[in-house]
Amino acid sequence: MKVNGEIVSIQENCSLGEYLKKHGFQTGRIAVERNGEIVPKAQYETCMLSDADTLEIVHFVGGG
């Protein structure tokens, strides 16, 4: 699987929500694109990942 331009390996099938938690992402402050489509936060737990997927994970940053 490719995440933010880097090749990563997933050992077993897992949901997007599980992957994000395992890798320390705070889901309240990110947006995720999977294979060119935005994944709604409500679907993180049901969206199953595979090695063929490409993810782009964007962090929201506050500032002024």
C-alpha cells in the first residue's frame, strides 16, 4: 500500500480506522483520500484496506 507517497506493508486486512489508530493519527484533525476519493469519517471503521490501495492523509493545522 502507498501512504503519502511511501510504500508501506500491512500484515493483515484492517479497516482504515484501525490503521489510523495504530499509526497514531487523531481522526478529528485529518482528512483521508483513498484511491483518489475522500473517505467520510463515518466510514473509517468499515473501509477495509488492501495492499493495492493508495492513501493520502492530510493534517489540519490551525493558525492565523
